[in-house]
Amino acid sequence: MGNKLGKFYLRPLFVVAFSLCFGIGMYLSYGAVVCAANKQTHEADADALATAVHLEHVFQNVVNQVKPAVVSITSVKTFKHSQQQRQRQMPNDRFHSPSPRSEPDQEDEGDPFRQFRDFFGDDFFDRFFKPRFPEGDFKIQGLGSGVIIDSEKGYIITNNHVVEDADELKVTLGDKREFDGKVIGTDPQTDIAVVKIEGDNLPLAKLGDSDTIQVGQWAIAIGNPFGLSQTVSIGVISATGRANVGVAQYEDMIQTDAAINPGNSGGPLVSIRGEVMGINTAIFTRSGGYQGIGFAIPVNMVKIVMKDLIEKGKVTRGWLGVVIQDIDPALAKSFNVTVTEGVLVSDVQENSPAQEAGLERGDIITEYEGKPIRDVNHLRNTVAQTEVGKKVKMKVLRDGKEKELSIKIGEQPAELFAIGPGGTPPLEKEQKELGMTVQNLTKEIAKNLGIEDESGVIVSNIQPGSPAGMSDIREGDIIKEVNRKKISNVTEFKKALNEADKEKGILMLVKRGEFSRYVIIKIKGK
């Protein structure tokens, strides 16, 4: 009986003890889990911070490596003018009077200050209202940037517009040393210039390979915006191959959102590896300052131009002797091809490398030296950078069939883009469906236009809002072909129009000035 009673009392105690131990164990386990989780969080935070600090050190190392080679360039332009010359150039408006008036009523109609002039006299009035300039020379300063690329010879790369027409150049290094700069050569067509300084222990920046650039990579701009020397800004590569920026004739720009402002021109755009990938040259802005879109000349283009400027003082470019245009879906359809890349040859110049190699009007260039051609800008830049005299392989589509040509690259003429005179002949025949008027190209008209070939018809009038008015045809253009058929006069022109497939559009070869191009006119409802 006693044993049973003892067991009865011991059992609850055992349950309580077990529960207590279980609860303590669970609490300790939960605490251990929480501690482990907190430890992992702290470790993750520490890892993230370590990564950020490491990246920060990378940027610092790049800046410390490149910044000493970035220079400030001050250009000075001197103008010589006497006060007498300036007075003769002052506008004869209501605020300025270049000479005494012989007929004040006739000369000063609408001048609200005429009564004041009559009462006080012109000399008194001009003393307070007329701008005055000092006699002799006056100077205008410009600020830009540059980067030293040869420490032994002191060569600096910058922009042409930084040193253009400068009478004096002052180059200031990051260590405050100042040097007189000498322009070795300039190339306005790419906006590149080479400047030389004489100095010892000059720093140096390493040039990279801009062909390896990928959108999204880090981009570091270093320069002297607004005269604030050695300024660093960081962004990414926003795009490559930008053309039609309006800075230079040959453009293949790198676009970046790294802050570029006035004064950054000529400074380097650097990769996270510390290599110069481009030379900053322009910004897109509506305010005059940074708006997130800047442009740099790719360093591979800079290398080619720099070499010519240093060795020859000028740039020698390759030349084909063709007029080309981009091919769009409408043109591709008219030529019975399916390509969306490549360029269309709209004219071949006489005695040019292209003519000698057999390149013909209407050919579509698809490859150059085994590499696909994207567009007009791509081919122009590629040919220009090809060594003069080199034989290159080119693939073209002719009448829908692929053909390979071998062309010996010539030297680009100095006056490549000379445009002949134009004119608008009188109205003769109307083509109501197209909304334009054409007439025969007579000897007299051809002589007035400065052309020898009298074949074709000339556009004398275009109706606004018509199919012709909505196309790229202009008054004074000469139409040489309609749907790949040569025409010599208005009769042949009309016949070609009647035979044309209006649903596809009418393909015309149009000559304007010295050059020709293909144009498609689409007629509504056809």
C-alpha cells in the first residue's frame, strides 16, 4: 500500500520535471537558432560591406592610376581690332549710331530715343548707351581637358574644338606643373587633336581596346568641368556605335551617363581596369549642363587618327568612291531581297576604286573583309580606317544573287563633299497621281546645273502633302531611273510610271548635286 502511494505521488513530480526540462531544452534550442540566424545576418552584412569596400578600393586605385595623366588645357585666342573698326561694325539700330546722321527722320524711324538724342545730342547719349571696347588686342580663353599618352615624348590627346585656332596653349598637370603646349596636328572630321609638351617625369595613361566595350560596364570620366581640375564622375556605358550626334563627320560614339560637363572635353573615359576607352567630346543637353547623356570617341578610332597626326601631321583615309544609303524594308522589297542590314549603292563615281572593281549602282554591300556591314555609318568608318592601297574583299547582293569583289582602297580626296549648283526649272507637265511636275533635262538646264549628262527628267514642282511631297524628292532633283529602268525624257518617265506596280511603291534613282540616292514614292490607296 505504501509503495503504491509513493508511486502515485512520484508520477506527477516526474511529469512536472520532464515538462520543465523539455521547456528549458526548447528555449535553449530556440535561442541557439536565433543566435545562429543573427550571426548569419551579421556575416551577410559584413560580406556585403566587404564587397562594397573592395569595389570602392577598385575605383580609388583606377583614379589614382589615371588622374595624374589628366591635364587641363587653357587655349588663348587673340583678336586685333581698333575702336574705329568696332564702331563701323556696330549695328545701326535704335541703340547704336555708327556715324552722324545726315537724314535723321529717314534713318531713325521707330527710334524711341530720338527725342532724347535731339535734346542731349548723340555724343551724350552714346556715352551711356553705346558699348565701348579697348584699343588693340583682346584675348578670349577657353578651357578643356586632355590625357597624356606618351610620357617620353609628351604627347597629349584632346579634342580638336579645344585647341582650334588657338594662339597660345597652357597645359597644367595634376601636380600643378605648367607647360606651353604645341599643336602637332588636328582632325576636325573626328574632333581629335594631338598636343605636345616638353617635360620630365610625365605621368602616363594606358590606352585600352574600345572594341571590347559592353553596355552596362562601369565608366569613369576624369577632367576639368567648369575649370574644376581633376574631377571624377562615375557611371556606366549606356550605348555604343552612336552616330548622327552632330559633333564630327566620322562618328562611332560611346554613350555614357557618367557626368560630363563643359570643360570635360578632351578628357578620358576610363574602364574599371584603368584603361582609357574613349575621349570625352560632347553632351546632349537642353540646359547647357549634364543631363545624363554624354559621348566619347572610341579609343581605337583615336589610335588610328593619333598615329597619322604624329607621323604625318594629317590624317589619310581610305576611299571607295560610292554614294551609299541605308536599306530599309521598303527598299529591300523593291530590290527583291530580305536583308535588313547592309548598305545600298545609289551611285558610283567615275574613275574611283569602286568603279574599277566593278561595283554597280543598285548593289547591296553586306560584308567587308569578312565582317557584316550594319549601316552607312559602319561602312564609312570602316573604309576610312582602312590602309590606302590595301586590297579588300567585299560581298554584295546584285539582282538578288551574292557576288564577291576585290577592291583596292584609294585615298580619300581632300574635297570629297563638293556639291554642285542647283536650280528650279519652270513648270511644264503635271503628274497628278504623284503630286509633282517634271520636265525634260535640256542642254541649257544641264549647263546651268553644271552637269554633263543630259539623260533623265528634272523635278520642277512638288505639291505639299502629295506622295512626292511626303518622300525624299526635292525640287531640282534629277530622276535617272524608275524601277531600275533608265529614263531619258518625260515620255519614258510616264511609260515607266504606267508599268510600275503601285502596290510596292515606285523606286526612283534621284540625283541631287554630285550624288545620287534611291527614293520610294508610295501612292495612297494603291
